Amino acid sequence: MRKIHEMKRCFRTALLLASCAVLVIGLFAGLQQGKQSDELVSETMTRSSYASSIEYEGEAYKLRSNLTTVLVLGVDKRAYSDSNDFRTGGQSDFIRLIVMDPNNKQLFQIPINRDTVTPVPVVGVLGDRIGTRTMQICLAHGYGDGREESCKLAAEAVSNLLGGFPIDFYVSMSMDGISALNDLMGGITVTLQEDFTIYDATMTQGTTLTLQGMQAEWYVRGRKGVGNGTNVNRMARQEDYLTKLAVKLVDRVSADQNFIGTLFDEMEPYLYTNLKRGKIINM
């Protein structure tokens, strides 16, 4: 049994490494195609310290120019507060990197499993950096202050995973924000592929309902006691929820272009970001 477990673990590791390679290569342009690369300067971080090219399977690739990256985090804490404790920032159970390429009018979304293993910066109890440790990527946000420092540590871990790919901005949201966002959008209608009666007696498998309040949080966060209990299953539900949320958001913005500003103002208590209000709205 131990040998089988080790074989499964090795397979998962190999699959993860292959997936990461594909993600990184997708963000780089082939040098053989003669594409030019401009010096990239972020509004918040310089990219000069990052490699401008990588090599993969004997081929050289250069970083695409003028990309903007936004790391979106869902944190398993109820509220943000100032803290002097540098090791209780809360884990980032939801991790997604959004990459915008204005030159080619493209937008990429890279969902990252919270259980992905990568070098994570480690912080001591006094907030000092004490090195890196290879562990689950979700743990990076747990270090730091739960706000700026935690977001920076999470961004560094994601950058490590993607071969040093630079992260420009971050937006993190506390757990309370899930139900708040859901209700501001008027609720999201889903068909339950799994049974959620461990949380709510009305959320039986096969039921179609418009999620309200805590139901939205249970739907996107529920794992233990739901289906096979894996984060992979949970990520599939999150993708389903976000797809439906995006459709509703587009409809609301089409009807009222000021809605994004209203939405940001209402959600601000649940968010922490290094993006200015105007830039978020424009993005």
C-alpha cells in the first residue's frame, strides 16, 4: 500500500510540474519567431530583477511585453484587521492569476490549486524573513500581517511556482465577502451536483436554487463532507459559480456602467488590494 501511495504521489508531482511548464510557456513568446521584448516596468514592482527569458526543452522563450498581472486571493478569515502577529494571516484557499495582454487583446486566467507544492517564503514570529520552505502554496498568505505583507508573500510564492514570472497587483477577499458579493448580484442560480445538507437541509443533490447569503459560501468553500472532499472538486464548483457570476456582471454593467464603482465601494470592507479604485474599475 505504501508503494502505491508513493507512486500516486510521484504521478501527482509529475503532472503538476508538467502543468506548471505549460502555464509558464504560455506567458512567454518564442524567440525563434523573432518577437521583440520591451523592458517591462510595473506600477508597483520593477521587473528588472526577473529573468527576461527562459529555456524549456531546448527552446528559448522571451517574456511577452506589456503584460499586466493581477493575483486574486480568497482568504479563509472572516475580516481584515491590523495585527502585529506575523503568522496568522489566513490561508489563501482560492488562488487565481489574471494576465492581461493589451497588445494582443487577450486575457488569461490561471487557476492555481491551493494544494500545489512550491517554494514558499517563511516569516518568523517577529515578521523577519527566515528563508523559504517547499510546501502548499496556500500557506504563504498565512505568514505576514494578513494584509499587505501576506499578499506580497502569496505573490512571491506564485511567482516562484511560475519560474519567477512577475506579479504586478493583488486583490484578496475575506470569507465574509463571498455572501456579500453574491447578494449584491442578486444571488447566483446553480444546480447542485453534490449534497450540501451537512450545511443546509435544503441544499440536496440535484436541486436547482438561487444561492442566498451563506449558501454561496457553502457552495464555493464546502469541501469536507461534500462529494469526494477534494479541493479539485471544490475548484470545479468555483469555476461554475464564477462563470455564472461573470454573465450576471456583464449584464449589470451593460445596463449601468457605474455599477462597477458601486460594487467596489460595497465590497471594499472585505477586500485588500494595492490597486487604486479607478484602475480596478478600468480593468
